[in-house]
Amino acid sequence: MVLRYVGRHLLTNAHNALGMPSRRGGAVYGSAYAVQQEEIRQKLQGFPGGSINLVKQESGIGVMTISNPARMNAFSGTMMLELQDRVSELEEWTEGKGLIVRGDAGTFCSGSDLKAVQAISDPQEGMKMCMFMQNVLTRLLSTDCPLSLLH
């Protein structure tokens, strides 16, 4: 509960300070970002591996597992896309009361897969990937499910 409050507080203040719109269920950036969605999705699909699994229990508790044990659960491109899909599911889950985010095989997450990061050859591509993930994580923090992080 505290994590959720702090996260929302920080995001609200950051959005207000930067004059950024904040919308639930969609991009927190303007329409130019939305146009880039397909381009970045195609780029990220070129870096497969791992998965993001979501189990929604009848109790209203969801368990999201970051799974890429060969890379200490580092996010591949396809995992970033799967996270976006899982966040969309959570936004529609009206019975959700809480979410546990955990890493598979005793490791939480070591960050992004360096192979995917190294393949980004120019700063604009890097910025697009960062904006994509920032949007997904902002949406995750904006869901109605309080978060708990476990490893």
C-alpha cells in the first residue's frame, strides 16, 4: 500500500511539473508517441526470450512472474511487449485487490537484456524504448491493484 501511494505521488508530481497528460489505460504521452507504438513493437519483437506470466487468483490477488532465468530475469524485447499486455489485463481486472510481482528462480530482475540494448544504434531508438517502458510502468503503478515486489 505504501509503495502504491509513493509511486502515485511521485508520478503525479512529475506529470504536473512537466505538464504531461496522465491517462489510465493508454499512453501517458501525446499522439506522436502513439504513432510510434507500432514501430517500437516491431523493433522489440526482434529480441525474443523469457516471459511475463500473470495468474489472477479468485481471491483477487494477482501474481506476475518475470521469467528469464538464463539472463537473471533481464527484460528481453518480447518481455517488454508481454509486460504491456499484462498491464492491459490488469487495467481491465475489476476484481483485482492486489498484485505481487516476483522474479523466477530466486532473482528479481537484473534490468534489460544487454543484447537488446546494444542493438539500439542511435539515441532516438533508445529514447523510444525508454518511453515505451516508462509508459508501461506508469500504467502499472496507476492500476487499482496495490503492488508488492518479491524476489
